[in-house]
Amino acid sequence: MMQSLRRSGGSLVMTIPKSFIEQNKLNDGSSVELFLSGNKLTIEARKKPKYNLADLMAEMPNKMPMVKGWDNSESVGLERY
């Protein structure tokens, strides 16, 4: 697939094909990783990480102080949803 480069400010830009965008569920602000090897440029769509509580808790230091009453405090935002 051939693409033309265009000037935008001090940079050159190119478009990403719609099929690649749809296949990888990309949108404005999505992150992609660029790999350079000689005269080759490869673009890899990065998947948004999905976290679960067990994995996040496993990363916590062992000696984290407990905050008394934290689990009984009133909701102040969207934490219930």
C-alpha cells in the first residue's frame, strides 16, 4: 500500500487506513507503538490494559498501612458504579 506524506508544521504526516483503525478499534488519542529498523517503520496497535483488583493488590507493598474506617466511609464519587 502506497501512502503520500504531507507537511504539517515541521513534521511529515501520513494517514492510517480505515481498515487498520476498525480492525484494532482505534480512535483519536489511541496509542500505537512505532518500530524502526533501517528504512522500515512498523506500527503496532497497543491494547488498553485491563486491570483487576487481585493483580493490583498483588503489586502493593506488604507493609501498607491500614486506614481505619476507610471501608465504612461514605461514597463521594462514582465508586459505587
